[in-house]
Amino acid sequence: MFRLIKKLKVKILIIIIISMLFLIALGGGVNYSWNLRLQSQLHATLDSMQQVVFKDILLQMISGDKEKIRQEIATQVKNPKIDSITLSDASGKIIFSEYEERAKPSPRKIKILVNNSKPLNISLEKFPTTQFLLKNQPRCFQCHGKEAKTLGILEIAFSPDIFADGARGQITSSLIIILCLIFLTLLGMGFFIHRIIQVPLIKLNEAILNVHKGDLTTQVEIPSHDELGRIARNFNKMINSFHTTTQALDKKVGELYVINEVGKAMTSIFDLDELLRLIIILATEELQAETGSLMLIDKESNELTIKTAIGIEDDIIKKVRIKVGEGISGWVAEKGKPLLISDVENDPRFRKARSGKRYDTKSLLSVPLLTHGTPVGVINVNNKRQGEIFTTDDLDLLSTLASQASVAIDNANLHEYLIEKERMDREMEIAHEIQMSLMPKDSPDFPNFNINAVSIPALQVGGDYYDFIHIDENSLGVAIGDVSGKGMPAALLMVMARSFIYTEARDTLSPGMVLSRINELILANKDESRPDMFITLFYCVINSEDSSLTFANAGHDPQLLFLKESSEPQELYSGDIMVGTFPNIEYHEQTLQLNPGDLLLLYTDGIVEARNKNKELFGEERLINLILKNRDKEIGEIRELICDTVHEFVGDQPASDDLTLVLVRYEEEYDVVKILRINDHYLPLLKELSENIKCDEYFTPHRKNMILNNLTADKIPGERFVSEEKLLELEIQSSLQNLPMIEALIKLTANSIDFEDKEEISAVIVALNEAIVNAIKYGNKNDSHRTIKLSFTINDKGLVFSVKDCGLLSFDPDKVTNPTSDANLLFKSSGRGVFMMKSFMDSVKFQKEDDGMLVVMTKSLKSSLDDD
């Protein structure tokens, strides 16, 4: 660009220089000619004036009348063009001298010396050329006769206005002429600049505007070979290139439009036939093809059939079947590679596949449909409408459409799969709801037996089932089973089996007979299309009156009975087959005698067949060892321990089957709570325990009833506290399951003395719970046959609680250090219980006695008493 501008500047500068030279030359010539003319005019004027003055004065000089000479000189001086006249004799002596008053202040005078020796001197102040004009013009008085005689010398001073008027006229005329010349020169410069610069720029501007309006065929014609000419030629090349590129872009835009339309259709059209037909329509339209077809592979016959087509007759569509590997389409389907054939008739590879008799095919594109790299069909387009042949760009577009068609086919299959999956998921959800509705909400309250159960479904709903049937006041039926299969069929079979168990179990105490009847009922009502559906079922009847267990096992895993005095569990197995398989099956039953402390474990194979990331089974051995190590713990704790251990073993692996287990322990008959002494006014408050004690999975209704039965009036000792300070003294079973009852007692005690600060009550409950937990775990070593003594007392120091264990563990409270202050480690630190007791109570004292450790804690009632 700099180079271009530089050359244009040179061109303009040349025009300006030529114009200036022309002006200078022309102005100089004009000025010179006008000077010559001015000199000539001045010369003529002065000469004429001199002649007149000279003649008039000469006439008077001849007359010799001096007065007339003076008057004549005075008269001539009055001429505005003459400033002064001086007359001298021949020797130069002034005879007369006259001047006009107006000429006195003027410094500019022109003197004409009329003699033979002195030149005519003229002031050069403003008109230097006048000197040359009037030089050597002598004027003298001569008498003509026989002999000429010099009479004198006449000196005339002309006014400078003569020269000023002439010069002024010259300057004005010169300026006018020069201005005209400048105007004409500028006009000429503008004309040339307009021709060489402005006109090409106007053409370029018009061409740019045409391009802006969308006319990409416009051209700029500038014949010059200068920079503007090169710009015009480059502009034409650029527009031609841009036009070519735009045509290519228009084609690409059309292709993108087709691709976009197919993409939008794929998100809105779920009918595969409709979507594939749209793809063929768009492909043939964009490629300007006469015919097009989309063929899919029939997996059974390994043949290509036309799924949809444009420009092909229906009867041909129905008849065409091409083996994979034969012909053009068959080759593409087999190789999975696209083909572009410009002359099908002369292509030697496909002479056997010529179809000119039917389609008259000249140019052809054939592209495979691939899903996950596997050919599933072919797209063909034949013959461009205007006789042209297909290009590689056309092949790329058809390949892109084929990819989208493949995705559409894949999406359609996926859509069908998702619909089916959604249906199955909904079915599984309903089956899960059915399965959960069949499970008992609470563990049963059965005399002398503590029962706990859980069922955790896997990701897919299985067929695990357990239930409790109250047959009579002394008999409880317990069933656990596993229905084969998943989903709704398994759930429906479970519903059917459960209803049959409920019906048959109430008519007989024989588990074997119950299973036989259920087997026949299931066979009579089972869907014949599902002969593989059956149930493994373990069913037993527990009798609280004689402490017996009668069971029958229909193909279920051997269930385990852990006898209190045995180190090996007893397997409950009879060898009978599943219910719902064959008719007329007699199921055997067996009766066992239970003793206090015996533990029955019923489970499904989801526990023992659980696998970890190494594909190892959890196995029955791990389950047995886990129970043996923890058999003395509460069954709620045992249940949680089994579930946590299995989950820890499996890790991140998804559960493949349901996890179901039922724990039944035969409890010894001993007092859970024993009132030692009680204050009379405190006795009525015990009746409120039934409303304050909340049951949960650990504190069962059965245990609650056992506690309340021990608090009836006939079991309250006759001895009463005489002192009003003593409220209650009792002895409880050393079990964590009794904590809800203790919490209820604390609340009753606080309410009885108007101790209504809920935060204070909560603090007392936490501290007392810590003392009792320490007594159970450490003082009594988790032995539920031992007891803990509690007492509630009120005195002037406040509310006093005492907890006494059996002292099986040596404990020195002075050696207990405070736990870390880190909140994250506080509840993991040793000494946490002692720390919390000291934090929540006003005083805590530890006292070692012969028969145990006594902890006495006091909570001040000062705030409450002050309020009173």
C-alpha cells in the first residue's frame, strides 16, 4: 500500500510541477509584454506632453516677453501631470522656476533635463523600468534661422501619478490574467486527476457496492497499467475467487442444512421408517440424484432388502434381494467401504451387477451403514439429473448422511430398548413395592423369644421373602424363602406363596404338611408359560409353651441353630426339593428342643454367595465364625454386624442378590427390672412408662412388656423409703437394650420435681447413659445375666444418680486422661465416657467397693429451686 501511495503522489506531484512551471512562464511573459506596452505608452505620453510644453514656452521665449514666459510656465505647472518647470539660460542659470503646491510633500518627482549633455533622470522609487524608457531624450530651445541658437534649458518635473496609473492598470490586468491562468491550470489539474484517479476509484466504489448488494459477477474495467489498474485487476481476481468460494460454501451450507435437518429429525422422529425415508429424500434432493435407496441387511437370510427408496417402482422395491458380497451394494455391505463410480456400464468389477436394463445407471454412489463398526445396510444414489457425474464431495456428504442414518438406526434400537427397559424398570419398581409390602414391618412380640429380621433388596428386585404367622398364643410360624427369577413374575409368585402360607399355616402346626399343600396350590395356579418358576422355602413353628422348634425345608439352604453350650452350629436341612416343581411331594419335618440362649439364624443365599472384587464368596464359614464370636451380643447388634461385614466384604461391587436374615433367640426367664425400694409418691409415675418408652428395632415390644410386667403392683416390694429424699432404687438386666427404659425413668423423675429445663434433662440423660454403658461393657463385660443397680435421690445438693456394676474390670478413674479436644476425634478417644459425665454433671465421684464400682453423679437444681 505504501508503494502504491508513493507512486500516486509522484504522479500528482508531476502534474502540479508542470502546472506551476506553466503558470510561471505564462505569468512572466504576460508581465514582460505589459511592461513593454507600459513603457511605450509612457514614452508617448511624456513625449507628447514635452512637445506641447516645449512648444508653448518656446514661443514665449522667442517673443522675449519674460512676463509671458512666467505666465506660460505658471499655466503649464497647473497641469496635474506636471509637478514643476524650471527654465535656465544656456549657461545653466535659472531664469524661472515654478512648482505646484500639491507637489511639495511628494518625494516622488520626475525631472526631465533638456540639454545636450545631461540625461533625463526619473525617480526609480516605484517604477524602475521608466528609467530605461525615458533615458537619453534631450530637450533644448533652439532658434531656427541661418544659424541655430541655444536660448536656454527647460527642466520639467512630471507627477508620479502618470506612472502610478499605468502601473496600477498593469498590476490589475496582470492579476486578473494570472488568476484566470491559475483557475484554468487548476481546472486542467482537476481534469487530469479526475481521469487518472477519481474515475477508477468511482468504478471501484461502484463495484464494491455491487458486491455488498450480493452481485458477485461484477467486474471493474480500468485499462491503465498503473497502481489503480493493478488494484482493479486484483479486485476482479478476488471477486472471481470469492464467487467460486461462495458457490462452494453455498454447496456446503446446503449440505449442512441437510445434515442439520436430519439431526433435528433424529431428535423428534422416533419412527425408524419415517426417519430413513426423510434421509433418502434429503440426500437425493441435495445431490440432485434421479433415484436413491436405503437397504438393510436381513440377518437371517444375509440379504440386502430395500427399506425405503425414491424414484424406484414399488414392485421392484419388493422384489430386490441382494446377497451380501454380490453386486455393488453387496460389495459395499461386505467390505464396509464407500464407492464412487462414474461409469457403471464400463466398470469391469461389477459387470455381473449391471442394472442398465432397469435403471440405466451411469454414475453411482454407494455408502455402507455401520453401527459400532459393523455393516447393517447400504445407501445408494444414482445419476445426477443434469447429466453430471458425482464428485468426492458428494461422496463425503452421502457418507455423513449414512453415518446419521446409522445413528438413527442405532437410536431406534436403543429407543426400543429404553422403552422395554423403562417397562421392566417400572415392573421391577412395582415388584419391589410388592416385595416390601409382603415383609413384616416390625419384629413379632412373642413370649420368651427375642426376634429380629431384615431384608435388603439388590439393585434388581429378587425374590427373597420372610414372614411371621401368629398361629395361636403359644405358636409362631416363621418362614423364609427365595423365589426363582426376578421382577414381576417373581413378585406375583411370592404374593401367591405368602397367601397360601397364611391360609395353610393357620389350619395345622405341621410345617411338612403346610409345605406339601403349598406345593400343590402353586402347581395348580402357576403360569404354564413359566415352568422354571419355583420357591425354596424354610418354614418352622416355635412353641413358647414347651420351647420346641419344628421345621421343614423345601430346597432352601441349610439354616443354622447355634446351641448355647455348643461350639458348632446345627444345620437344619431335610433334603426335600423346592415347592412348585413336582406334584405329590411329601415334605419331612423335624422337632428340636430349645434351651435358653439358643440362637436360630435363618438366611437366604444372598449372604453366603456375596462376592468381592476378587470374585471370592463370603461363604457359610465366615458367617458361622462371625456368629460364634458375637453370639452373646444382642441380636440387633448381631444383625447389624452381619450386614456391615457382608457390605465391607463386597466393597464397591454391586449386590447380585437380596440379603435377608432372621434371628431368633430363646431368652431366659429372669426379671429385666427389679424394684428394690421406692418412694410412695413416686409409685404412680411408673404407670406412665407405657406411654414414655418408645420401641424400636432393639427395644422390642416383647422386652417392653417384660419390663412392664415386672413393674406391676404385686411385684413392687412392700418396703418403702421413709425419707423423702430417696425416690427410687432398682436393679436392671445388664443389657444395652434397656437404655430406652432408663431414659424414660429419668424424664419421669425430672418431671416429678418440676425439673423442666429440657437442655438440662438431655444432659442428665447423656451422662447417665454413658455411666450405664461403661457399667455394661466394662464393669459387667457385656454379660446380660448380670445386673446393674440404679438409684435416684433428691437432696439439698440437687438430683443424685448412682450406678453400680459388678466390678469385673479393674478401673482407676484418677488415671483417665481427658480426650483430645479435636471434635472429629472426641468420640473415638479413650476416656470419652468419663469426660462427658464430668462435662454434663456438676459432680462425679467414683468409689471402688467389694462387690463392684459405684459412680455417683449430682446435678444441681439451684436454678429450678430459685424459680420456685
